[in-house]
Amino acid sequence: MLAAAKMLATAWGPRSRRTLDELITEADERFGVTRQSLQSASRRRSLTYARAWVAHQATSLRIASLAHVARTFGRNEASLRESLRLHFP
């Protein structure tokens, strides 16, 4: 039983040691936005793309769930999912 638990723990662990905060900082630098603007209610295309990029990286690298990213940005999970669909098909 211990071997099975160990296998599951490794299989489901994060693929990256990076954190969501590090991804947001990288997005700030990469896209010329601020953390405050990403957390704002603004729907500017540059912000929606940066949010979608963070969500895509976070979910692809298994750093955070889409729901967690949405809460971090104060956004609706469905709208963030739609941005992902538009920007990262």
C-alpha cells in the first residue's frame, strides 16, 4: 500500500516548482502590466491576454487550478476559461 501511495503522490505532484506569484511577476515583465491591473475589473485586451497566459501556464504546469487563478485575479472562472479558449486554442 505504501508503494501505491508513493506512486500517486509523485504522479499528481506539480510539474514545476514555480509558484503562481512567480508566474504573475513574469507576466508583469513580459506583457508590461502590473499585478494591480491584472486584478482590476478592466477588460482591456492586453490584460485579458496576460491573465489567460498566466492561467494557461499555471494549469499546464500544474501550478494552480483555473479556479485558483480566477480567485487570485478576482475574476469569474467561466470568463477566464473563455479567454483561454480564445487566446490558447
